[in-house]
Amino acid sequence: MDRIGSINVEAARYLLDIPLHLWSLHHDGGCRYGVQTTNMSEVFNGVLKGARCLPITALVRMTFYRVNSYFATRRELGRKRLEEGHDYSPKATNIIEKNMEKAGAHEVIVFDYERGLFEVTTGRGDRIAGKGGKKHTVNLMQKTCTCEKVIIYKLPCSHVLAVCRHRSLSYSGFVDASFLTSSYRSTYMSFFKPVPDMHNCSPYDGPRIIADERLKRGAGRPRSTRIQNEMDAADRSGKYRCSICKVSGHNKQRCPNKNGEGTSGSDGAVHLSRPH
């Protein structure tokens, strides 16, 4: 915050006026598991991207089958991982394996076995990256580490794993239940039922809905409701330039030379129109 304030005092004030748990991983209580982006929403938005311009019936049908495929694929993945004996989701497993590699170079010093208090000094791998030699305090009883990654990501950091290896203890108590393979599978246990063929449905005898013609959008490009900013301001100071003869003042539809005649442009050169 001091660095931000030294660059722009107003920026620092703006951030400090917002409750810290809304924008800082350090103060969110671990509620976001280290995630501060909308990537998952964007991914799912991409899944349904092709349905946007379809008629309403086709849009609903495509959304239904896309979501069904999304659930069926992941439900099957969860079942296979359970059968193969994987305790955690793929993401959690990858993070733990990477932290395990780093933990192998850490040095562990015991301060209190009974209270589970240890000091961990980061090892050679971090020293190469310019981060080595740092000391962290791990408390097994309270399930904390001074690096605070345990709270933020809900997964064991390399310091905790180093202590668990030193004491021949399981690190499972530091893994949040949401990362369990069983939890992953239960997330996608809901299933969709096939939609009956419309020819097998009973005839509809309810009210007939007719669209109000007054609400029909007219011809032309719809008016934008997005708030404009300086990036949207177009430079309208210049005149139109013809793409055929490169002369300002008209476009290619009104170009007097579009049938093949040449013209002298503003640079004095003769420009010939492209063959149609």
C-alpha cells in the first residue's frame, strides 16, 4: 500500500475506502480459495457461446444438451478417480505434488513436539529463485503457517508438507473437504432426463401467446446502452477516404472512378480502381 501511495495517493485512498475482504486475498478469510477472477464464469459463458444468436427454442435446447454434457463428463471423471484411488481433485493433486517437491529442500527445526510447533527454513529451490533462506512457523495443532497459504488456498503449503514429512504425519487434515474426489463427484451427481419427442407429447390446448408487434425491433443497428468512455470516442475530424481511389470526400459507392478509370490522388499519383 505504501508503494501504491507513493505513486498515486488517490489510488491508495480509493482502495482503503473499500472493505479489505472484498478485494484482498489476505483478508477474505479463505472464502475464495485463492480465486479472485471470474474465469469459471467466462469458461461456462464460452460453453454456451454458440447458443446466443439462435431462435429461442433452439437456444433452450442447445443450452440443455450442453449443460447435460458438462455434468455427464465430470460425473464420469469423478467416478473413475474414485475407482483409481485418487483422494483429491486433479487441481489439488497437482498443487500438493509441486509443494512436495519444494518441501524436500526445506530445513525443519522442532520447537515443541507436544504443541506441534516447528520452524521451517526454505531450501535450495527457493534460493535459486531469490526467495531462499526465509523462515516460517508451522503450528500443527492450530493448522497454521505464517506464510498464510493454508488459509488462503485451503491446501497444505510446502512448509507444512516439510513438517509432515519430518514427523511422518499425514497432511490430509490440511486439505479442505471441497477438494476431495468424493466432493468433486457429488457436485455433478444431479442428472438430466431426456426430453420426450414432441410427437409423443399430448396436444397443447392452453392459451396462444402472440408477440406484440409494437415491441419488434426496427431496421438498423440497435442503439447501444453501454456507458461510453474516452476509448470509444472516434476521431471524426477527418473526412471519409475512398478505398478505391484513395481520395478523401467520398466512399467507394460514390467513387466516380469505380468503373475502371484512374484518378489523381492527394499525393499526385494516379490510382487505378480494383477489378470487380
